[in-house]
Amino acid sequence: MIPIKENILRLIGGEYVAAETKQLPDPNTAKEEFQETVMEVPNLGKVRFTCRRFKSKHHKSVNIVWSAIAAVKVDQVP
């Protein structure tokens, strides 16, 4: 898991996190429980997001969604 000091997810606006989860495959058909994406975030640069697939049950309904659990700034290599 990513150390708390390196996790910058709390610094990133919700609109960027939402845009990032839209890049992921459909959670209903995905086989993996975890996915990673890289996205350019203003004022932070490139950020790698780690997402987990969650199942939410309410009575007979089941919703499956991606949720960002961590974000780490990606170092630029010249």
C-alpha cells in the first residue's frame, strides 16, 4: 500500500478524480479488483491514481463502481 505521506488524493479536486474514474473499464465487466491510471492534474502535474472496484448492495440492488483509494505524484524523467 502507498504510505500516507505520499498519498495526495486529498489534495485533488473531485472533478479530476471523477474524470479519472471515467477512463477505467466498465466496473461491471472488469475482471481486476484494482486499476491504475495516470492523468495530468493542474498545479500538481502527472498523478498516478490507484482505484478499487467496490460493490454496494441495497436490498435487491447491487451497484459496482470504481473508487479512487490513492494518488501519487509521478516524477518527470527528462
